[in-house]
Amino acid sequence: MFTGLVETMGTIVQRLEQPPGCRLRIASGITAQGAQLGDSICINGCCLTVIEINGDELDFEAGEETLSRTNLGKLQPGSKVNMERSLAVGDRLGGHYVTGHVDALGTLIDRREDPPWANLRFPLPVSLATQVASKGRIANDGVSLTVVDADSDSFSVALIPHTLEVTTLGSRQIGNSVNLETDVLAKYVQRSLGIQSANETTDHANDQKGSKH
């Protein structure tokens, strides 16, 4: 579990193809401090496991599904990534609960500069539309953000100067992809309402059958 508060921007040092996946070596800065083998680290919003440590460089393995369903598949040496260590019991929760399980890839479709801020808009898959609401939370490349507005097929966020400076979102341009994860609480609400609706439909159908006898 993570908070969506990026600790550092890491740099891809090496990408070693290991079909069907690959191995990534990342210069991780402060994120490497105290890291141990087996630790979970959030990379651009995707939870990966530390498999080797060399000073401040951490190695991770990314599988075929991860590479195809997230923007990690596009990473090359020199690419920047957002990094965050997992939440420890007793830590302050400054962002929101981020699981590190990416729901969809989003593509930046509009960027309006409002110096020193910036406003970004992303398309929203229909399957996620009911999980995103104005003033709610969403993780973009692992960054916990407040949704400014959301409609049936897109949403926008406003980035403060600090976020633009210390995360990869500052350099994202139209056409670039980001990993999206909706609020886990919204998922549970949608699931609960879906089951309730299905049960009510079943009960109604049973009542209709009973009334015909």
C-alpha cells in the first residue's frame, strides 16, 4: 500500500530484456535508503519488488502483463520514473490509499499552462467513469491528485509547482501516457452498489414469477 506522495524521481540505468518480461535497474536516490530485497516499491504507480541492490541502484522485474498494460513497457535508459516506498504502519497518510495496481493507461489530451501551475486533462475509460468524481482522488503515474472535474469520458487535474518540479508529470506532453489508478474506496462502493442492484433485480423477477401463480 502506498500514499501517492512521490519520494524521488528515479532514472532508468539499464533495461535487460528477459522474455516475456524485462529487468529494470533504477538509480533510486533516497528511495534506496534502507531498501531490502523483497521490498515493494511503487514505480510510476505500479508496485514492483526489489530483487537486487547495488548502492542507490535497485533492480526490479516487470512481467509481460505489466509491460503491456502500463507505461513501464516504454521505459528506456535515461527515462525518469516516480518512486515511493510502501506505507509503514504509523506513517502519516498525506495522499490517499494507492495499491500500485494500475487500472488503465491514460493519454494526456490537453495541457494548459497557468504559471506556475498547469492543468492537465486525460480521457477516462467508460469502465472507470463511476469511480472518478470532482474533488475525489486519483493516482496518475503514482502521484496522488485531486480531480478538478470529471465527465463521462475524461477528467482534469491541476498541478501545483511542487508537483511539476518533483514528479514526471511536469514533463508530460500531449500524447504521453500515464498509469491511472482510481480510489480503492470508489471501487468498493461501485461493487457494493452493483451487487445490491443485481439482488434487487433478481428479487423483483422472483416476485413477478410468484404473482403469476
